[in-house]
Amino acid sequence: MPLFNVYPLYDVTPISGKGVYVYDENNTEYLDLYGGHAVISIGHGHPKYVEAITSQVAKLGFYSNAIQNPLQVELADKIEALSGCKDYELFLCSSGAEANENALKLASFKTKKSRVLAFKNGFHGRTSAAVAVTDNKNIIAPINAQQKVTILDLNDIEGVKRELEKGDVCAVILEFIQGVGGLDQATGAFFEQVDVLCKANNTLFIADEVQSGYARSGKFFAFQHYNVTPDIITIAKGMGNGFPIGGILIHPDIEAKYGMLGTTFGGNHLACAAGLSVLNVIEEENLIDNVNEMSAYFVKIAKTIPQIKKIKGRGLMLGLEFDYEVADLRKKLIYEYHIFTGGAANKKLLRILPPLNVKKEHIDQFFEALVNALSK
């Protein structure tokens, strides 16, 4: 049976990984500065991650959410401790799209309204409501387009005010650093004014931290660079270092009811073990400090390369913008220099999303290859 052909594939077959490197069937070493869309947060095959999953699966890999699972409580407490998001409650699911789907559903339940405000170049997933609030008509099917969504420009605070005052908006959803869209960020004043307007208009403020969360921005969450209090925070990618897990942090003003949300696989024993190991490594290895140090080092070198026209993002969620499309440059980096990088909706942008424990020597290796590739 052939695979349904929806992914353009590079001719590389990784079969193992260690730290910031992956290895193909010929044992060729590749520097991974993309981490499978920012999923690999603590490096491939981290021993504490491997031990946690191995130990847990030997005891119990899965049971439904109809029973007590102390690992969920332990994970929730650890997220609260490291993120500083006191008094929020946690609902666990299996992906970023599912997290955003549940966040939007919860906002509609809470406010009794149905329209959503989202922003140009935003990406929130590929499921029903999540894809409807994503700014990409090519992936929105007619069944998704039935959702009531208004997409505005980033920084259009007058537009946000105008739409919220119509009284039918249940949620504003945004990324504090856009991922797939190309590392764009609104101003701090915009984020903070959106928060105020939401609270004044019975509208929930959803912070999509699926890619920017879990220390990637240099704080535990990217919204923490600003004076805002989201009603719902969505998380996924780096949360499980490759094991499928997602979740939403829910403000205590939103009351839970039996059956309001649900999932089969979300919060299973293996997922919680993976999630706990990631948080433990972030804490024990001081990875937030490493993110900020490596980010400054990366940006300092990038500023010396004249072909780079703009450096975007923050922390280890970075983009290098050129004045031409970078598809061929990415191929050259993969096939000639054995380095994985990422693309974006902005075809002129090279995305850099390494594991949070990346070191200076890895950044040096990348820039040496980049300079050589640009000189050819």
C-alpha cells in the first residue's frame, strides 16, 4: 500500500540520534538545528528521557482517563513550578492542534459566543477550528471555512477594538512569536492592549505557546516577556521531546464540568513520563539560561554576515532572512554540509530551532557551513 503523498520529502533517512545530531543508514552525521519543528527540546536520546520512558512502559504504558493517574498531577505541579503560572489548571491532550481546538471550544463554552479573532501569518494547527484560525487558505477545506473567523494584521489594535466591541467574539488567539508564518512578532504594547480589550469585552485571550513555549523564547513562555495574563495557554511540541503530548493551561475563572473536554490518549502514562523528564532536564541543566546565552552568541555571529538582511525571533526560535528564497540554500546545507534547518511561509527565511542544550561549537559549525554555502 503506498503512503498518501502529502509531504515533500528530503532524501535523508535518519535512523538514530544523540544530542544535537542524527545519523542516517550510512552513519552519516547531521547537525540538527530544526528538531523536527522545535519538537526536540532536550536533544535526541537524552539518557534521562530514555530511562523515564523505558521504566514507565515496563510498568504501564496506557490506561484511559477513567482512572486515577498520579503522573498527571505530578506533571501539572511541575509545569506550575517551572512556568510560574500559579493557580492555572491543566488539561492534557496529544498535539498542538488538539490543544488549540480545545482552547477555542472552551472559550466558546465560557463566553457563549462563536467568532474568533486571529492574525495574518498565524498558524494554529490542521484540525477543524484550529485550521480555520490559521492564515493559509490552501489548507482550509470548505468544512473548516464554516467557522466564524476574522483575521487581522498584527499590531492592528484599532481593528481588534472594533471587532471585540461587536460583542460576538469568544476568543482572540495569537502566537507571541509566529512559527510557520516566519518569526514575526507584534509590539509589546499591542499584546498588552489586546489583553486589556479582551478582559473588557468578555473575550478569552488564548496564548498559542505550542512552538514558543517550554523555554524556547528565553522565558518559560513567550507571553512572559510582556505584561499579559492569558485565559488559556496552549502547549505541545517541545513538551515531550518527540513523544506526542499537548495540553492547555486554563485560568481558574473558567469552571470545569464533567464531559466538557475529553480525549483518549491525552495524559497517558507514557506521555506524562516523557513530559516530566523534559521538565526535569530543563530545570537540572539550567536550559533557560543556556537558551539566552546561545541566542546572544548566535545573533552576534549572524550580524557579521552581510547576506543576512534581518534576524528574527528570540531565544532559540530564530529566523535568518535573506533577499531571495532559501529553498536551494536549505538543500545545500542538508546535502553538502549535513545540517538540518527549517523553512517558513516566508520563503526568504531560514528557521533555526535547535535543542535547548545546543552549544557554541554547534553554532560555530552552522555558521562556518553557512558562510561557505553562501560563497559558492
